[in-house]
Amino acid sequence: MVESNQAGESQLLGVSPGQKRQHLGWLSPWFANLGIAQRIGYGYVCAISLAVAGTVVGLVYGEYYQSQAETQLLVANQQKHLLYTLSNLSLSLRSHPQRLLATAEGTVWFQYETNEFSLRLSQTEKVLAELREFINNHPEFVSTDLTEYQDVLDGYAGTFKAYQQFIQSLWEQIDPIYGATSESAAQQQIINAVLAPEALQFDTQFERLSEDLIRILQAADAEQQQAEAGLLQADALRLKIITASIGVSVVIAILLALSTSQAIARPIKTVTDIAQRVTQESNFDLQAPITTENEVGILTKSLNQLISRVKQLLEEQAARTVELEQATASAEAANYA
């Protein structure tokens, strides 16, 4: 009787018990048996957890892309710095004979310029080694063809080595320490050395290498600008990912909260509708479907028991009324007789 009443009531409400259970089926099986306070608590926890998780995921992905862009920019700046350092050191070494013209009269200044030349030459060798290491460690960030890049570095290394021998030979010719030449004679020797075919050949080699280096520097500048643009794009992408992640998390949290609230309110509304229909229609055959075992389920069971008890009392009252009427009719008949 109760099962038929439940089925009839569900059909009257337009929702079958199976559909109600299926509606909650996307939640965990234990969710239907949770208490109201537990449902609310778990709903808040899930909503907040989703919002936090979505924000964290957005931050992680955003930081990942930004880190890649920052790495690319850092590597591009490192390459550009090394190339410009090599260019400046090359110009400084090439101008060494011209600076010697002002030091031929003094031993101290001569020694200072020779020491500066040796220091810059050592720095140049260090920069060349760092550029080679850069090529080996970051071939994907090299701004031009690797073979051309390596050829330019090898060209600089070989030219600087030969140029060092040329300068040392010049030092031996004009060294004021020995006092073998006068100031004007030393200056003339420097001028003759600078205008010699060997010096002109060095100038030609340095000019050719400088042109190659300028092309590499231009490519490095373009790569740096691209890296800076990539960093700006990464910042914008990071902001978009975080915003979208927060938005999606909030939407999911809202949907979860609405679903949780409906899962709590639907059984209560069903019980309320049954109670109103019973009082309005005086139909004590109605029974509310029991879909949970929590407070709402207990309330539903109590309401069904109350309806059944009232029905039973009404049936007993009706039976007593019939018996009373029959007894009254019999008494009246006996009096007339």
C-alpha cells in the first residue's frame, strides 16, 4: 500500500523515485545519506576548494609561461652583452698602437699601456670562451647559424693570437727602457709599423670580423626584442589564465552550491507538498517518498506514520459511528415493537 502510494504521489508530482535518485547519482553515493549540516559543510568545503584549486592552477600555468619568457630574455641579454663586450675589446686592442704614440717618451706610461693590452687580451680570451660555452649550452637561443657563429669566434681567436705577436714585436722595437731610440724615432717606428702591410692586413681581418660580428649583434638585438615581446605576451597570458581559472572555479563552485542546496531543499519540498495535499484534500492515502536516511528521511517517515495513524483513527471512528448508528436503529426498532 505504501509503495503504491509512493509511486502514485511521485507520478502526481511529475518525478519518479528513480529519477530523483538518478538526479543525485552524480554526487557520491554517501551524499544522499548525509545530514543537512554535513551537506552544507561539505558543499562549502568543495566550493572553496575548487575556487582555491582553480586559482592555484592558473598561477602555476601563468608562472610557467612567464618563467619561460624570462629565461629566454635572460639568455638573449647574456648573449648580447658578451657580443658587445667582444666588440668593445676588439676596438680597444686595435687602437693600442695609436695609444703607444703618446707613451714613447715615458717608461711608466709605456708599461701601463702594455699591461692594459695584456689585460684586455686576457679578457677577450675569456669572452670568447664564454661565447663558446653559450653556444654549447644554449644552441636553441643562438641568434644565427651555429657554423657561422663558430667560424667568427675562431676567426677572432686566431687573429688576436697573431696580432699579439705583432704587438709584442713592436714593443721590442720601441721599448724606452733600453734607451736605444729617441722619442721622435720611437714614434716614427710606431707609425711605420701601423702603416706596414702586416698591420694593414690585420686591419682588413678585423674589419671583416667586425662586419660578421655586427650581423650577429643585429640578430641578437632582434632576438632580444622578440624575447621582450614574449615576456609581455607571457604576462598578458598569465593574467588571462588566472582570470579564466578563477572565473571557471567560481562558476563551478556556484553550480556545486546550487546543486547542494537543491539536493537539500528538494526532499523537504516534497514532504511539504504531501503535507499540504493531505490537509487540503483530506486524502490520507498519500505517502511521501523516502529518498534519504538523514533528518529529512526521519521527518518523512514520521509524517508517513502520522498520516497512517490519522487514517487508522478515522477508519476506527467511522466504524464506531456505523456501529453506533446500527445500535441506535436497533434500539428504536425495539421501542416501537
